[in-house]
Amino acid sequence: MYHESILYLRIVMVGNKLNKLIKKVIVLGGGTAGWMSATLIKKVIGSAVDVELVESDTIGTIGVGEATIPPIKLFNSVLGIDEAEFIRETKATIKLGIKFDHWKQQGQSYIHTFGAAGKSLPFCHFHHLWLRSRQLGNTSTLWDYDLNYLCAEAGKFAQIKSKDPILELPNAYHFDATLYAAYLRKIAEKMGVKRTEGLVEDVSQDKESGFIQSLHLKSGKKITGDLFLDCTGLAAVLIQRKLGTGYEDWNHWLRCDRAYAVASERFEKTLPYTRSIAHSAGWQWRIPLQHRNGNGLVYSSTHYSDDEAAGILLNNLESEAIAEPRLFKYRTGRRIKQWNKNVIAVGLSSGFLEPLESTSIHLIQSAIVRLLHLFPHDGIAESAIKEYNRQSKIEFEQIRDFIILHYHLNERSDSQFWSDLRNMEIPASLKLKLDIFADKGLLFRDQEDLFLESSWLQVMLGQGVTPKDYHPIADSFSKDNLLHMLQQIKEIKHEPLAHLPSHDEYLKNISKL
């Protein structure tokens, strides 16, 4: 499950102004990052600012960000997007979680779902009751009490009409990122966003402040603005090439530095979850769409040559490739300042965290929402820049820790890659979370952490961390009462399965709406 409060918008006014009234926002770069930025800004404060997006059809996009997490539903809702239309337009499928194959050991799997197991008590999460019940002879896994897991395994989905929170079925989507950008473009242009086609040849800065003043296109056209969003991906044209902002490299924790991506034919049965399949020096994603599968291999170039990586990916598709694999190179980490002068980096220009937990599109979303919270009205203030960068840093670091968690908790013995990650020194913030869970089964979520306690719980349990103790509240039930209560919860969680359509039936029905 995921923290969603970032979508409740308010505009913050601050002092110490650095420049003139903000009347025009320039978004440089299209793709998912550019069109999500332009559309939401126009929707929320379009009466106060003009929005112009500059892109070139000759520049391709990486287009691997096809899996999302639940906050994307709130983003679409703010824009007034009809879900059925969205699913049709973007060839979307439903995502209930991520299945991790071979991450703990070869041959073992678990699912990190968007749901929460069982039903928690005040001051006592459900897993403490389950931990005690295991000592009393209960052989059920935690996931037997998780409706998202049960539906994922059964290949079923529909919106459950119930006010009982125990039957919540939170979901996200898999979609074609290129189609999503095109869909948002249509919405944005209807709202008044101006699109300009062209390649940037030069960038003008104010001599005193260093602020960007204008973009000079190869066509000779000059684009002026007050605030610039850099959505140029790994090229980072404004935030790095022009402003030289700098980058914090996290390769010592996250060793993968390259990825291949390729599309393949869809499977006959469309699974309602993403798959993450660990290999000897990286992992493979498999994302089911209505018209194809999205696939890729994230890997360490120290351990695989590019040819080896391409071969591993193509030999493990399980359906025919319909394009040639595309290679891209990256450095895991973050831009030291994601807001520098009058430029805000959005998307891959702001940093790169591998798509293990499908956070790439969410980081675009949160960057735009954060800007809207702190949007400058009658001048950019240094205090607003500092607060934006403080929040961005925390967000990147928290997601980084969650990704490191998967690698560090492996028990694989088949390669030096996994051995090194298991034995490496991890961030102190992550070590504390691991230690207190292993000792006492306790989970404490950092303020504004994207991942809730249920997410940390599933990954730690799934990768072999069994707490030594449980909360004393679990002892307040007699053996019979505890086992009876858990059995009732399990039955409630299983009951909807008999009535839900298959995932493919759901998609077929919604396409008719």
C-alpha cells in the first residue's frame, strides 16, 4: 500500500523573492514526464499561468515505465479522466502487485501486493496475531489473508462494492507509456496547453541571477518563460548541461547500471500483476498489456556484457519478440538539486531509481504535485527551493532504501553479485528498520514514506526475515479464540473469489463501456 496524501493540493506562498511574477511555464520535453507535468499544472493553476511544452518528434523516449502504483488513480481522478476510456486508450491492464521470483533463493517466489493482510487492531498490526498463531499450529501464510494476493493468483479482478475495509482491493495499472503520453497530450491541448515542435540549439541565461530566460530552437524560434521544467530524461538538458547541478551516485548500493527493453507478443491469459525475475546479476521485468508484453533486463555491466544481457533477456521472454532490444545506460542516484534557480527537473532528469517497485512514473507525479504545493506566484523564493529539494531528497532516499532491501535480503549462492549485495554495508536508516523488525516484528513508517507498513512487511517476510517476537496484545486472546478469529478473516477474504470475473473478462467488459 502507498501513501497518497501528496495529491491534496494547496499553494504555499513564501518570501525572499528572486525574480519576477511567474506567468509562463515552459516544459521542455514530452513523453510521460512532459505531458503529465503540463496537464496537471494547467488543470490546477491554468487560470494563473500559461503552459507551453516544447518537444521534438525526432527525439525518442525510453518508454519502459509501463507499471504503476496506486497513486496514479488519484492523478487521473484529479484530471477527470474516465477509467474505462483510459484503459481503452492506453491498452491498460490491472495491477494488483509485483511477483518476485528467485529473489530470496532460486525457485522461491512471493508477491508484494497493494493490499494489507488480515485486519489489524489498535496498536497491533495483524501480522503479530498471525505470528503467534504460527506457534499454535496455524500453517497459513500471511498472504492467505490478503485479498490482493488471492485475486492475483486466481487471475481475477473487479471493483468490489463493499464499505467493509477488509474487502478493499487497491490496484494500479500496467499501460503503454507512449499511448499514455499521447492521451494526456490530447487532454492538455484541449485545456489550452500550447505545444511547440522543435530542437533546442541554445539556452539563454540572465547574467546576474543565472536564471534561464529563453530556449533557442534550431528553427530560429525563441521560447521565453519564467519557470522551466526539464523533462528531457537522462539528457538533463537544462538542469545539468546548462546549470551543471551535479549528481549523487548510489552505484555502491545499487550495482545495476544498464537495461535492455523489448516488446513481445501478449500471452493468452493476462496476469493482473507485474513479474520481477532475478537472474545471476540483475533481474527481468515482465509487464502484461492488452496488446503486448513489456519486457526488460536490468543488469550490472561488471558481470554481464551487453551481448550476454541481450541473450538472457531474449531467451527468457516466453513469447515472441516483436522488436529489437533497446539498450540504455544509467547511473542510479539523484540530482543534487532537483530545483535549481528557475529550473525543476522532472522524471529521469531528476535522477534514476531502477523500476523494481514501479516508482518511475510516481516520481514524476510527486515532483509535479510538490511543485504545485510550493508554486511561486509573484517570484521564486530561495526558501521554497530549499523545501522542494529537502522533500525530494527524502523521497528518493526512502525509495532507494526500499529497493536496496530486496537486494540485501537475498540468500542466493550462485554468483558473486548476490553475495556482495548480501554482505554490503547498508544505509543506517534501512538497518534500523530491519533490526527492529527482526527482533520484535515492529514496523515504523517514516513520515511521508511512499511505502506503508504492509509493503515493508511483505518484502521482509517474503525474503526470509522471521521476527523473533510479536506484540504482547496478541497474547490477550485464548488459543481457540485467536485461531477462530483468523479462520473467519480468511473466509471473508476468500468469499469474493467465487463471484469475481477473470482479469481478461473484466478488461473485455470495460472495453465495451
